[in-house]
Amino acid sequence: MMPRPNPSSIATTGPFPDPATQVGPARKARSADFYDLIAPIYDRHWGQEFFFSARTQFRRHIAPRVSRNGRVLDLCCGGGRFAGYLERTGYQVTGIDSSPELLAQAAERTSNSRLVCADMSSFDVAERFDAAVCFYNSLNHARDERELRLIFACVARHVVPGGHFLFDLMSEEEYLSSWSGDECVLSEDTVYELAYSYLASTRTATCRAKTRSRTEGSYVRAEAISTQRPIELTTMKALLHWAGFCLVFVKEFPRAWSPEGRFLVLANRVSATKNVAQTDLRAVIRGAGTNGQPE
């Protein structure tokens, strides 16, 4: 899903349409789904940037634990670059994403994978997997603690006992240091304007996307917004435990790796998902510790 701002993708060549000099009738911008809107530029400017790090972490932490023909769930698979790699390596792959446009790209990068359009907090594919992965700060899209709980419970229902779940999270420090500024990305006929901001008071990271024609920049064709939030490590650990996972490790990505400012998490599926009515989740979170630091 959406990474932090990427300075390498800022367009430096034109021609750029100048809205101030364009004359034409006023037209209302079309409201669009964020990832459907940026799908034409997503992989080239973000997806491939993180692919090599994701592949390295998978090879290091999941491949030794799953047979080559094992079943792997790629949650928030996006345009399918990683799912395609898994398929070529011999794994049985199911990819989940909520963007039809990105799934269409995934279908072009895979031939035998199962691709499902669904929300990461409510998917049900009637299959269980030897491992699940969720990369590129996708879990930071959870709107609140309740939704993160639903996501973890959903993954737990789909992973066999003894299976593993590998994912990453973006830290608040990284949002504070890098989630700001504007980007302008060009496709063949469209200008994509991206504006990033982080509001510390609500701990909300926002990316606003607008598209304009490269030849007629007087109006915005479509616009959309995406929000993310940092997740406290103590909360993440408690919710994993509640869902039936045992934490294996939490560690920081090396600063020299792309993307920076993320934690890598590996969890092991150990028990059946608990009934929320039987669990005082606040007590679980309080008991998870207070330092919020990686183990």
C-alpha cells in the first residue's frame, strides 16, 4: 500500500500544465477510490521500490518455515509484484486487495494465483494458509484499534496452527520526519499531484491525490484521500496475542534499506481465535507492557 513520500519519484521534466494560465469552464472533480486513482503510477513509483526488501525478508524469515509449494496469503497485494514472485518460486498464492484497478495489474503479473477483491478486516476465502504476509505499511491504514483487531482476527482464521504472519509497520517518528511535502508524478497523459501531511494531535497521516490532464490543467479530473495512523507496539503485541498469535520478534528495518522507518514483525499462529466477549481487551493491552520498544 501507500509508502511515505518518495523524492525520487518527483517529476522534474515537463511540460507541466499551469492551472493559473488555463481557461475553461468550471468542472467538478470526480471523487475516486485512492488506490484505484493512483494505480497507473503505483508500482513504478512505489511498489517496485520495496519489492527487493520484502523479498529479502520473506526469504530470511518465511521461506525456511514453509515448503516451496506451501500456501501463502499476500494481504494487500496491490499490483501483484510480490505475488508474482511467490508464484514463480512455486508457492500457492492468494492475493487480497480492496482496489480492483490494482488487482487487474496483479492478474497480469500472475497466472495461477487466486486474487480476491476484499477488505483486509473482513475477507473470507474459505482456505487456510501456511504463512501470511502484509507489506508496505498496509496495516497502518487501520482506522483504529478495533479495526486492527478485526484484521488480526481475520488473518488468524486463515493461518494454520504453527503458521507464520510477517508484516511491517511504519513508526510515528517516520511519519513526523518524512510525511510532509508535495510530489508531482507524470504518466503519459496525466499529472498526479500528491500532498502529504501528518497531524500529531490526532496522529493521522494524510495523502491527498489529484489528477489533471497534461495538456489541459485548468481543472482537477479526480481526487481522493488516504489516511494512515501509527500503531503503538504495545497495542500491536496485545492484539496479536488476543487473535491467537505468539510474537516471534519485532525489529527495525536497517536504516540503509528501503523503505526506512519501519518495524518488521513476525508472529506465530498458536491457538484458536478468542471470542471478544470473553476477553477484556483493555486489560490485555495494559498487560502487554508500557515501553513500546522492539524486543
